[in-house]
Amino acid sequence: MRTILHVDMDAFFASAELTRHPEWRGKPVIVGSGPHERGVVSTCSYEARKFGVRSAMPSRTAYQRCPHAIFTPPDMAFYHELSDKAFEVFSHYSPYVEAVSCDEAFLDITGTVHLHGTAERLGEALRAEVRAACGVTCSVGIAPNRLLAKIGSEQRKPDGLTLMPFEPGAIAAFLAPKPIGVLWGVGKKMVEALRPYGIVTCRDIQRLGVAQLAAIVGGAAAESLCDDAFGRSSDRVARDEEAEKTVSREHTFDEDIDDREAVRSRLLELVGEVGHRFRRETRWARTARLKFRDADFNTFTRQLPFEHPACDDFAFRTAALALFDRAWPDDGKPRTVRLIGFGVANFQATPEDGEPTLFADPADAAREKRERLSQALDRLRERGISL
């Protein structure tokens, strides 16, 4: 049986700001657009969350709910610097680290638990080292699979550790009283759709079973929901050699969101994270991918080939927005999103697209200029200069 650890940095952007502004500790801090600007909250401290402030909320709404909050613009260069330090710590505890975003990761610690005696001791050592290296806290869940590890890390936030049960009966008993919203992909819309059928907790799903649940939500969704409600999952942490077939980042919103501009804004942040990570090695990608999960439990991906192999932020951003416009046209129709993700795939070692020519291609000069600018921006980020 595998042992999987999920680590989630607590209110990461806001916590990062507190390392530079210790005088803000204990106060509501909101990272994002200003209170009177047209923009959204990126992250907020737990003190701000007590007033109903959430990520992706319009900043003006956040100000109405918490007018005494401290608003500060995001400094992605600084956050990435801290993120790199945290991921360096993660690598001390397992060679198998799967990044979900700059503040979240899964580790397969099956082969390293014995070095610390128990999984719980390993988790506590990791948390202590993250705090020492980065000055921020993280929450950890340890379980036999990614689903349960993710649920575990949410149990004692912030700054907590939960060792989940490993025996099937104990897992089912642990999940039984939990609201179905703890399960992956079950957003507010799904919760409300199942409530009239008396399906409120994982126990309700366990009791119904696949056959009866299929009559309500359909066969595929019913099977997935039942597996999740019993804590059954065969997923595993991507090994390094597999993970590097793609470079991707994704974000799950605290609540289902229907604000197109807020989702688009978060997507562009992910594109920047992907570009910075991708350019740590000399390579070019041929394909861009968008991941989209709506409130109806539907997850789908869209992909688009680059016109030419690419590694620069400009090409990545153009492809991401084209894919986003396909997935969510600006047609006024209501849509609700649970998760958004972006990645690039199909790598190669040169920018050549397989079409040799006897003459210089003006497109090559333009591409090289974009790449130099992207690399210059990376250097500024790494020096801690805000962009």
C-alpha cells in the first residue's frame, strides 16, 4: 500500500506578505486588486475569511464586507521565490513530488517513511522545515491515496497535520458523516442538486450505491461519486519522468464561481507560473492545454497546437486565452467553474518545426525576441523584482 502526503501552504500569498510585514499579523489581509479597482481577490488571510472574503471575489465586494482590511497587490516574483524554497524542502522527503500549483503538492513517501520512523513524524518534520525555510505554515494530510490525502490536509487548517485511516472500513467510517462537498469535483451546484434526494453526506452515497445513484446523476458520475465516498482511488503521484511530459498548474476555487473575468484572471496567473517553470530547461512545447471543471462534476480538457514550437509567455498566453474563449465564450450565458488549469506538452529540444527553408524566416526573429524578453522577466522575478 502506498503512502501519499498532500501539502497545502496556508493562505500562501497572504502568508508570504506577512513575512515582510509582521505588523500585519492578526489583521485581515487581502492580496489582489485595490478596494476601488476593477479586479478580484487573489488570496486573503484567515482573518479576512471570517468576514466572508474569498479568492476570486471582486475586490469591491471584499471591501464592502471587510472595509478595514489591508489590501496589497500581488508580488508573484516573491511568491515564486518562496515556493521554490518550499519545493526544495519537499524534495528532502521524497524524490516523487507532483506540483499542483505553486502552493500545493503531492508527495509519494512510501519509500522514505522508514527514515523518520512514522509517516506522522515525517509530516511534522516537513512542516517544521517549511516554516524555518520560508517563514510560512502549511497543512498536511497523509493517506493511502491522493483523494484522501487532499481531504486530510483540509481537516486541521491552518497549520495542521491529519493522518488519515488506511483500512477500507475505517476510511468509509471516517468519510460517512462528512458533507459530500469534501469530495473532489462536488461543488455547490452538485450539492444543491442532490439535496432534494436526501443526499447530503458521504454516508447517503454509501447507502445508495451505484445503481440507485445512477438514476439520479448518470452512470459515470455515480460510479465516481461512490468510489470517492468510500475513499477508493487508484490514482498515484506522478513520477518525475512522467510529470515532465507536461508542465502544468491548476487552481481549485474555494467556491464555485460564475465570474468569467475572475476565472480568466486566475488563468493568466497560472500561465505565468507554467512559463517560469518551463523555461528552467532549454526546450520548446508544441501543444497548449486547458483544463476546466464545472459545477456539474464535468471535467474536460481542450488543446491547441502552437503555430510554431514555443517557450515564451506571449505564445503561452495567446494559446491559453484562445482555449479559454472556446471553453467559455463571452456570450452572456451563465456558467459556473470549480477548477481551471493550464499546461504545455509535446516537448522538443529545438525550436525547429520540421519545415526547413533556404531563407531567413522573419518569424524566427520575432520568436527569439519574445524568448529573450520572457527570459529577462524570469531573471527579474528571480531577483525578487515585482512585475
